[in-house]
Amino acid sequence: IKQMEYEGYELEAAEGTFELLVRQALNPDAHLFDVDSYEVSTSAGGGSGKSHSAAAIALRTRDGVHSATATGHGPFDALHECLRKCLSKIYPEIAGVRLTDYKVRVLDSRKGTAAKVRVLIEWSDRQRSWSTAGVSDNVIEASWKALVDAIRLEIMRLMERNAAAEPAAALR
């Protein structure tokens, strides 16, 4: 936690990222998915001035490799749609996770456009809200880190709820 704070994370504001760290420490065998690769691109052309963003993701789960592609209203939206598309085959409940707020803060303005940034994203699954953070000198990478944390946390919560519901269902 100290190292993350040194790197620019503000875990008081990103309680979801903190909760994920605690859950992972308490349950190190809960291996949900690994990101093999992700790619996002934005292009603009023609006389319209509109841009087009597309993303591709490859993930490794205990079931094997899963991949997906998606388009979006910007690079982060494309990544978000792509990750949900890729994981919804395994965890359909994550479809309810929605972004409710997105903030970017420059951590060292002396470096100008090469500065490290902290992205703080607020999420909701219609039952609760939480925030996750990502830090990088690349705003898309920082956003990606916050996105992956949010989805991992929601999957861990869902797995915990499902495990708690199984014994209750057996008692009926």
C-alpha cells in the first residue's frame, strides 16, 4: 500500500481498489483472469471530423483464453465494452457495472504531457457504488487499471454472494 501511495494512488478516495487489495490478500487463490493483451485505437478520417475507437482484448481464465473486440465512443468506452463482452460469457452478472464518474488528475505538472496521471473512476452496480484508481504516465493505461480493478472486485463480490447463497438454498 505504501508503494502504491508513493506511485500516486490515493486509496482513501479509491475504496474499491483498497477493498480489492484486501480481498486478494485474504484469498490469494482466487485467480479470476489474467490479461494477455489489450489494444485500443482511435482514428479520424473523412470530412466529418468524427473519430472511431476500437479495442481488442485477450484474457486467460481457468476455462482457457477468451478474446473479444468492440467499438466505443472513445478509447476507454471501447475498452470497457470489450472487457465486459469478453467476461460476460463467464460472469454474466457484470453487465450491470456502470461508470458513474470519471476524473483525471495530473500528478507532476512540470512534466507537461509526459506527466503521470491518476484516474479515479466511480462505478455502480445499482446496489452500491465504489471507486477505483489507476496511475500511469499513459491516461489510457491508468484508466485500464481502474477498469480491471472494478471488474475484478465485482466478480469477487458476486462469487462471495453466490457462495453464501448455496448453503441457504440447500437448507430449503
